[in-house]
Amino acid sequence: MLTTHPFDDDKLREECGIFGVYGAETASAMVALGLHALQHRGQEAAGITSWDGEEFHTHRAMGHVAGNFDNDEIIRQLAGDVACGHVRYSTTGETALRNVQPLYAELASGGFAIAHNGNISNAMNLRRRLVREGAIFQSTSDTEVIIHLLAKSRYRTLLDRFIDALKQVEGAYSLICLTPEGMIACRDPLGIRPLVMGRLGDAIIFASETVAFDVVGAEYIRQVDPGELIVVTQGGELRSHRPFGETPRARPCIFEHVYFSRPDSIVDGSSVYSVRKGIGAQLAVESPVEADLVIPVPDSGVPAAIGYSQESGIPFELGIIRSHYIGRTFIQPGDKVRHLGVKLKHNANRALINGKKIVLIDDSIVRGTTSLKIVQMMREAGATEVHMRIASPPTRHSCFYGVDTPERGKLLAHKMDVAQMCAYIHADSLAFVSIEGLYRAIGESRRDDQSPQYCDACFTGDYPTTLTDFDDQAEVNQLELLRERVV
Ligand code: SF4
């Protein structure tokens, strides 16, 4: 059996990346490059839809961008100077080609393609209602709900129908849509998932992260604001709409700063790399320890480890070497071989570690499986003390906004307090950055508990939206509910 998560790297996974180009001769080729830069946001499937002024063209496939879109013939078939694309893990809906985006439908107004990053948290209720009213769904994706709401809307123009549909959905959505009239990019009123706008010559570009602009040589203009809907029409004319009126304070996902975004991206106006270094410095102030070396769990722990080292004065060293040749797609190992997986991906730099007291820095602990193995690996390599420091608060709650979280009962911090977690992973000490420290590293003086500046629900349980699909937030098992077939 093939799997894309060969050795359970024990991370929350961002579910999707989106990229759109309006007004470039080579739009599809640029989208392929942009999606390649966003591959870390989703590795199960990729798709591109283009518009050539007369027809829409789509290619969707399971697997990576490279391998599916490095073929000249496929890019040639995706003709036109307007295109959008998507990379995904599965948030909702099974992993199957029919769920791969962009989704496309023929509406009364013409073709409509949609690429969605996020998760509609009332999709099951809406879907039940739509099915009762006669809708026939082609996929199990939450995104298709938006298409059906749009198709049924009584408003006259496509834009008004689209806004009518969005006003009925709850949760997180950053969207790039293609219509015969142009491109629409928008972000939910809370701005939970990111979306940024750039320019290359006369072409307008939208992407989940600024790193995708760098790859195609585009210039970052600004983020799409929470609750903003931007329409790009012929000639690259931009119109910004605020269809939701007065919206509550935005609450973008704080985990973008901790782990999801690439360190070379700008998120919410801040350099992700600088923020991660700042989190490491906060950790050093809040949870100092006497040690010989600061060692990151690669690659995601590196910036925070540099910050911890610079603040504490303890030398930074690469005590764990990561193999870059382990594929994302790998034959599922049997149980006896599975535990070797961590060693295949990470190996101890024994000559450096032997006889040393070390501080290990990682970005998060989800189930604790990798932390346990890495601490053991450090001890086997001769470390005399292993102190674990985590560059986020304990992850205690599930995410409902487009992030693959294990069911809550499997989150180590949901089951145990910090002392129990420390004993479980066999570390000499364990500490997490405080929620206040995390906010400070992002540039806030403190967390506003009445109206938080970010979504931090996986740490605090303070969800920014109602969750009408779920009867009891306290008891919810997100994955079981989301995977329930509702037709
Ligand atoms: Fe991000 Fe956590 Fe909020 Fe999900 S619950 S959007 S991962 S901060």
C-alpha cells in the first residue's frame, strides 16, 4: 500500500495551498511553479484550471506538482492567460481524484472553477439541506457546498450570487475562483487562512504564501484583507469589495508562524524566520537550562534553535542530520520496520553529541511519537542530559479550519500535563513557550483575551467561530465527524 505519510512525522498538517495568475501568457506554467513552491502545504494531489477566453481546461492528478505538471504537453493543454491551481492534503472528503481541486461546474452564468484553502465548518449541515433540496454532489469535499449555494442563489449577477453563498458558510476559506468574466480572490471575514496578492508586469497573482511569488519573480503587493473580495477583470482592472460589512476582529491562524508557512515567507506582515527565532529567544528567557549544545530537530526547529542559542549563549550545532532523500511516497512498512522510520529520516551526529548535555528544540509536539524516538536517539548517541524545549504552547485541541489534526484524544497534551509528557518522552526536562511569549515573538505586547488577535484555538480551545456541525465542542472527535459520509 502506498502512503504519503511514511513515518508519521507527528506534525499538524496544513491542508492546502492555492495560486492564481491573471493576465500572463504563460499562466499555467507560472501556476505550476507557484504550486511547486507551496508543495509543503499539501502533497497528496495537485490541479490547475485555465481559461483561454472561450473554454476552461483542467488537469488534476494525485501526487506531487513535479511529476504531474513538468510535462510540456499538459501545460500546453492548459491554454490561456488566466489560471489557478491547488495542492492538497485531504481536509474533508476522501482522498480521491474527484475531490482534487480546482473543482469546476457549469452554471447558468457559464463555467466556474474554485480553489479553496480552509475548511467550511458548517459544510455537513449545509450539504444535508442541499441534498434534501435535490442537489447532486460530485465529490465529498466541503468546497462543493459553495458551488451548490452559488448555483441556487436567486441574486442576478454572478458576484452577488457568490457573495450570497459565502454569507451562508462558516469557518475558514481563502479562495481563488475563475469565471468567464475574470478572477475572484477572497478571504473569510476572520482571515483564518492566509492569502496574498502580487504583481509581475501586468499580471496579477494570488498565493497562499509570498514564497510562491519569489519563485516566479513576482513582487509582493499586500495581503488580501480578512473579509475582502477582489475581482480582477479584463485588462487587469482590480475591484475590492467588503461584502461582509463590519466584521469582527480578524483572527489569522497563529500556527502559520509556528510551523505551516515556509520560513522565507512573509505572513501577516512579518518574516516567518524572524518570528521563529523570536519564539526561540522567548523560550530561552522563560525556560533556561544549563547545557553544552542547542540542537534543532530539523528542519522546522532550526530558526527557533538559533534564537534559543543566541539568547542563551549556548552554542548551536547540528546534532541531528536529516536525510533529504526520503520520499514523501513510500511503501507502507510493516510494524516491525516502522520504528526504524525516524532513523531513516533523522540520524544522530554521534561525534558531536557524545558526552554532552543538550537542549533539543522542536516546533511542536502532537502525539509525541517522534519526540520519544528522538530523545531516545540522543541518549543512544551518548548525550548525558536531554532537555526538550518546544517553540509553541501545548497542542491540546483539534483544528476545524483546514488543518489535519489527530482526534483530540490522541493529542499528547490533551491526555497529559507537562510533567507527564516529560516522563513519557524520557527527557530530563520539557518546557513549552507560553501563549504570551508566542504573541510577544509575533510582535504583540500581549494576547488580548477578550478579543484575541489570532486564532490560537489548538492551544487555548478558544475557537473563533461557532461550530454548528458539531454538537458538543468539548467532546468532539473532529476526524470521525469530518470523515462521516453525509449523502
Ligand atoms: Fe491554526 Fe490552530 Fe486555529 Fe487551526 S486551531 S486555524 S491550526 S491556530
